[in-house]
Amino acid sequence: MSGASVPPGHRPLATGHWYRGLTGYHWWILIVASLGWLFDTMDQRIFVLARGPAMNSLLPPGTSPADITWYSGLATAVFMAGWAIGGFYFGILGDRWGRAKTMMVTILMYSMFTGLSALSQNQWDFMAYRFLTGLGVGGEFAAGVTLVAEVMPDHARPHALGLLQTLSAIGNIIGSAISFVILPLGWRWMFVVGIVPALLVVAVFRRLKEPEAWQQARRENKKMGSVHDLFAHPRWRRHTFIGLTLAISGVVGLWGIGFWTPELIREALGSAPVATRNYYVSLGTLLQDVGAFFGIYTFTMFTARAGRRPAFVVAYLIGLAATVMTFGWLHQPSDILWMIPILGFCNLSVFGGFSIYFPELYPTRLRSTGVGFCYNVGRIIAALGPFTLGGLTVVFAGAGFGAPFRAAAISLASIYLLGVVTMRFAPETRGQPLPEEK
């Protein structure tokens, strides 16, 4: 296990299976980065499951269900705003300071503030802790994805990045499985579990090396991590607007709608005992995560054969269809068993594309900054998604809609069409090496 990667120009040729020619260090980087993102998504799932009970506990007694939904949306928006800011800031650090170092710092950050969320006394300090957690969550993705993209041989890169994103669904599954045992004990204990990822940093930090491509760029005294340069050159500017728009569509579709299935299930089973509703919420999110696992994996296989552009178009269209179906017709426990996994498959598949496609849009000196900008700064706008869902629910309720929450979700699902239109202008990167400046 020596060296950070295979030097450029000496990478194994694509023969047979995608993993042919990978060294022990290649696998080590993939495992560590995947675990960092897996624990990241576990934290996200813990928040989604604990968000409703936390707000119900922290808000004054007698708060209406519509207002609880509104504050839950606000908490989600604050979390995503922190995610966006962290992704932007740590994306720059990933280019300037190093991918491996930045990844370790962000893991420590989201672990510590997740644990502190358990100590919340009201809705405002709960939101403050979630904002600080979001800083680490957002920063980890750019650093981890860029690290894997630069270490892996060209023929293995899309498969490795797709696998990293596929395994992130396991983090969601773990979070859902934990809820079966922990959530009945109280929502605060869910956040205590989130401290565990910090142990990963202690175990692996000293064994990680920076990619050779990044080291070479530093030796050549290139201008690393410049946000200005994302827009100064026409090629990178075009790529940045494309990546940003794609991220907005997918993130709003997931966080603004798809991750509100706990509230949907609780509404659909409103006459059932609280314990029964909590059981189906945990089961539903678990099934959603299983669907996500297969959705991301399917995207990876499809884009490797058909290309990035058709894969994204299909993913956005099925995301729209599945959202309308689930929020329109889920009414009883049996619906949860098949609708929710389909929703997870369709909503999450496009996220496999983000991890593969975004690193392919930028040169080494801007790669982490570009990935962080597209995936996370888009969340500043996307943060309006959950906030908008809560606001639309109140509006539809005031207009006399019988199911205002469902109507709001279906209306907001039109955001997926933005992603479809954007692919009309996006470059096809299948089969090409990572771009560099000439």
C-alpha cells in the first residue's frame, strides 16, 4: 500500500471487468471514502426520521400539525443551507489543502454536531446544531468523490464512483434500521448514535495519501481552488451552470419531496396508534433506502453503456412519475410495501449520476471546488424546496384542499422537468478521461 495512485499515463487498460488492475490502495481509498459518505447519509436519515418527533417535542404544546410541518420544513432548509455553505467552503479547501485532509475534518464535524443535536432545548438551538452538522455533511461529498475520481484508473472511475454512491444507500438503510430500536426510546438517542463516524477518522487518517494528480498540480504552482476561475473560462462556466441546475432539480426532488415520506405515512395512517405509525414510518424509509440502493446501481450500469445524457433524462422523468404516484395514491399499509421502494429507486437514482458526472466536468486544480459548488451551492436554492413544501401545505390548507400536503408535494415535483431540459445543453463525458487545461 504505497503511493497515492497510479501515475497518470501508467493506468491499467480496460480489459474485462471494471475492477481488473486495481491495486490494494485503490480499494483502500474506495472503502474509506465510501464509509465516510455512508456515515454521512446515515446522519441524513437519522435527521429525517427524528425531525417530526423532535419538532413535536420542542415546540410549545398545542402547536397545530400545519405549523409543525412548517417548522420541520424550516429545520430542513437550515440543515440544507449549512450543507450548501459547507460544500462550497470545504470544496475550495479540498483543492487548496488536500482531498484526504478535508474529508477527515468534515467527518469529525458532522459527527460532533450530530451528537450535540441530542441536547437541543427548543426549535432554534436544534436548527443551529443542524446547520453546523450540515457544514460537515456538505463538505465530505466533494472531498471524497474527488479523491476517488483522481485515484482510480479511467476505465474504473465511473463504476467506482457509482459504487460509492450506491453504498451511501446502505447508510440510509442503517439509519432506518437503527430507528426500529432507538426511536421508541426517544428522538434524542437517534442523534447520539451519530457520533460513531468520528471513530473512522481515528482509524484511517494517517494511512491516507493525496492523489498524484493533485500533488503534481501543487508542484506546478497552479492556482488551486479558485471560485473565480469556475466562471472566468467559458468551458468551466458552462459546466458549472449545467452541474448547478442538475443538482437543484435532484436535491429539491429528494429533500423537498421524497424525504417527506415519514410525514406522508403518518398522514395516511392518521387513525392508527402512534406506535403503529412509527413502525410503518421506519419500515417505509427502510424500503425507500433499499429501492435507492438498486436505483443508484442501475443508473451506474445504464450510464456506463448508454452515456450520461440519456441516463439523467430517464432518471428525472421516473423521479417525477414516482413522486406523483406515491403522494397521490398512497393510503393504506399495503401501499407502503411497493410504492415507497419504487419512490426510493426513482428519486435517488440520479444521485449516482452526480458522483460520476460532476468530477468529469473540471480540471484537477478546480475539481473539488467545482464538485462542491455544483452539488452543494445548489442547495442554497434547493433549501427552498422543503421550506416551500411546508408553505404550500399551509396555502393549500387555507384554500380548502382535503389533502394539502399531498397537493403541495405533487405541485413541487415539476422541478424534475428542469433537469430534463438542462440535459439538452450538457456535454457527454462517457469514455473520456478527466479534463485538464492545455
